[in-house]
Amino acid sequence: MASTVLAGRIERGTLHTGDTLELVGHGQTRRGQCVQLRAFECVVDELAAGESAGCQLTGVPPWDVTPGMVLASPDALATHRRFVARLSLPPRLSARPRSSWRGPTAIASGYRPHLYVRTADISCTITLPDAPRAEPGERVTAEIVLDVPTVLAGAPGFILRDAHSTVATGEIVELLD
């Protein structure tokens, strides 16, 4: 049987050796069992929220794991594709001509940047319901649709990037589906 070692930080609850867990995200859910826990190269039986962990999970082959997936208790988390967010666009700080540098840009409905949440990198589409476009320095509410469903519950926030430049930072206001 295939096993995979997953590394990350425990966000909430407690993890024990022998627990049945689900790997959730990117449109798939895989179930496995934790056969070994490691913390700082030491084998342990239990880890709590806030601790860094390595978990050897049986039943999940390594090719089924992608960045951004979340390990959780069975049926504890769901994936989402649509949500409402509050976005903050960074202000323009330079007086240089627009043609000589790539700085903050305005965004409009239909814009397709990459969304980074936890370790996930997902393409998305932005819809601005209140205005036709948002300029650098503004705070706006937007509906975001992800190309691939991922776990968003409990996410600390996210970043929107395009061509190596930060377009906006955001926080999730409401999960739609």
C-alpha cells in the first residue's frame, strides 16, 4: 500500500498516530491513516495546534498530493469554488513613467490573476459587483471564482498575483459554494 509523508503546521485540534484522516482539495478527497508523526526529526504520538508536523499517511500515493491540499478529520472540511472577498489594491508609490516599471495596476471584472492561499496557487476570475474597475490604493468587494475547488475555511487571507507582481491582498468575507 502506498504511503506519503506530508509536512505542514497543525491549524487546529490534535493529531494522533493511528488517526484516520482526509486529504482535501483540488477537487478530490483521499482518505488514509496516520502511521507515524514527526516533529523536528523526532517520532511522537501526538501533536497539537500550532506545531509543525510530518505525517506519514498510508493509502494516499504521493502523485495524488498537490500543494494547497489540507489534511483534516474525515468530513470536517469542504472545498469551495466561489466566495466574496474584500480586496486591498496596493497604492502607486513611484513618480516614474508608467512605461518604465511594472507597478500596481487597476483591475476590472473578468480579470484572471493567480490566487495564493496557504500553499495553493490557483487561477481565478474576479467579478466586481459595485464598480466597473478598481484602481490602485482602493478597497473593494469582489466575487472570486476559482478554476479548481480548494479548502478556504479558516484561511488567514490570500494574495492575488499576476506576472510576478502583487495585484491585491484579500480576506474572505463569505463562502458561496
